[in-house]
Amino acid sequence: MSQLTTDPAEISRMARRVMELKLEHRDLDGAIARLQADANHDEISVRRLKKRKLQLKDQIDWLERELTPDEPA
């Protein structure tokens, strides 16, 4: 169970971080697509970008859960 922060500065910082991560996640979509469009693309680079994209998604999900209060059962 997460501890929901009530500090407005911390909430604002976390919300900004979520936006930054979402932007990077979206940018990776474009980079992956461009790389895969090249017939001679480097598969290892594609895999690295996809792995980074998954890491970003995990970070985004975690931060969003921290920002969302738990609903009582």
C-alpha cells in the first residue's frame, strides 16, 4: 500500500515528472518507428529502445498510482 503524499510541492513535482516521462515515451515511439522503417536497421538498438520504453511505462504507472488516492473497498 502506498503512502499518498499531501505536500503540494511534491505532488506538483511528481505530476511534472509524469508529463516528462510521457513525452519521452511518445518520442521513443517515433524513434522506434523510424528505425524499423530502415531496411538495414539495427535490431539490438530497436530492442534497447523498446526496453527503455517499457521502463518508462513502469515509472509512469508507479507515479500515477502514487498520485491517485486509494479508493475504499
